[in-house]
Amino acid sequence: MTLPRVWAKDAPFGTEFAQLTLSESTLSATGVAIGTEPCPYRLEYDLHTGDQFITCSLQVRSSGLGWRRALILQRSPAGEWSCATEAEGDLDLPPPGGDMALVAGALDCDLGLSPLTNSMPVLRHGLLAGGGPIDLVMAWVAVPELAVSASAQRYTFARRVRDRSLIRFESLDSDFRAEIALDEHGLVLDYPGIARVVA
């Protein structure tokens, strides 16, 4: 099935539109986001997973006044991560890409400030109906700079409230915690501090 989603971002303010194609075990999406911090930027992405919602590729392009960046992040069937990058202009942030050895073993990418990529581990582990905690390492992509680093995360089913599942998210690298509300498709309805669906 093909599903459109629009999320309004919390601080830093912005918005994101994604068009997703979702099957029983795969997800693909194209999207665009507008952000305001640390500088105004536009971001476009293409995401594809293989079976069990495991990342195959994430292509991201970001741009702002006087600069642009691009990242192609790929995971091979054998589990090896690679990336290719481009950078032009002056952006006072770390360069795109990073040491892929640090994300060895990761199954998922996690695009910064996007509610989309939280769906993959939730769907793969069947957390909409219960279960957890599940500890994961993600290939986290910071925006707008597109630097890649490892992010240790924990997902746990919390409870059902009417037509939504609440999943407890914990960053194992910081003190950030949130209860994410997802719909019956496993897509984010409300991610406190990050984004909420508006269409």
C-alpha cells in the first residue's frame, strides 16, 4: 500500500512530507523536510529496505544558503555498511559520512529529526502488539550535516490506547526518553519533542 504522511516538527521547527510504500516486510519512502536549526535548510531523501524492514539504502541531500551536501548510505546483504558523500560551500558542522566500522552490526538507519525511520525496528520486532525491550544500534544520520554515527537505542511496547500503540523509546547514549504513538501501520502519529502527524 502507498501512504502519504505530513509531520509538523517540534523545536527546531519545520515540516516533513513522505510518501511510503509499505508491504508485510518491506518499506520504501521518498520525502522532503524543511528545517530551521542550526540554519534554514531543505532536505530530500529516498529510503529502501529489504525483507524484515532492514535498511538497504538511504540517499539524502541537504542544502541551504551557500552550501549543499549529499550522502548515499548503503547496507549490503552481508551486513556491511558503506557511504559516499559530496559537500560544497561553507557549513560550520562536521563533514558528511563517517567511520562505517562504528555502525557494524546495525540493521537500521535513523535519519535525524525524522519520525519515519522509527517504524522499521518497531515493525520488524512486532512491537505494535507487545514485547521488548529490544536493544539496537542504529546508523544515525545527523541533519543537516549528514554525518553518520552509531546510536544505541531501546524500544519497548508500553500499552495500547484506542487506535494507537505506545512504544517507549530510550536513547542508551543520552538521557532522552519518549513514548511514541504509532498507528496500525506502524507509522508515527506523535513523537513528543520531535514531530506529530498533521495529514
